[in-house]
Amino acid sequence: VINRDVIDCIPPYQKISIIPVYLDLIKQGFKINCFDYAEGHWYDIGTIQSYTQANQSLLESRKVDLVTGQTSRLSESVKCTGYVVIGDGVVVEDDVELNNTIIWDNVLIKKGVRLSECIVTDNVVVAASHTECLLLE
């Protein structure tokens, strides 16, 4: 949770690191609260590569290769290899192959599609095979 005063110190329409903003506020006498998160995992997911690595690492730590949303439906013929994350409301049709792929919510993967090293964002219909892709609505 970030106080509105902190948000107001961020220049509009610019990509910046939040650290200098906090340092300036501390120099001005603002009190900064924090939560000590010594237990658990913290990942920088600012790039596609780091985002996929974080997902893979979390699955490895849980000793699982596949996580699916409760409302998702996968055909019995779907083949998953490597790590695969599937969100809620996803439908995966027959003869689909998924390898090291992250699928967000409300996605339709059409029959026979092969995805490898992909991220599929919300509400996408995937009708063709892809490798190393970010698929956006």
C-alpha cells in the first residue's frame, strides 16, 4: 500500500525506480513504514524473462509442474511438459501441447495448438502455434 503523498512525488508518464522517491521523502522527514518480508519469496518480474523464471521457480519450490485455475477445462488429450500455469476460465481444446507456458484468465486455446515458452494474457483466443511469444488481446 502506497500513500497518496508518495504517488504525487512520481513524475507523470515516466518510468522510474521508486527507491529515489523514497530516499527523497526520507530526507524531507517523511515517515516511511515497511513490512519485513524475511520469510518467503520476492521476485523482480519487470521483464518477460524474469516473470517466467519467477513462475518456474515457484512451481519448482512446490514440487509441481502444472497449476490450473479451478474453473478451467482441459481436454484429456492435452499434453503439458516443463512448467505450465493456467489461470481461471481457460478452455484448452483437444490435442494441444503446452511447454513452459503461462496462460492467464479467460483464454481459449484451439484444437491442435502448440505453445512453447509463451505467456498468454487475459481474454486471448489462440488458434495458431507459437514459440517464445507474448500473446496479447
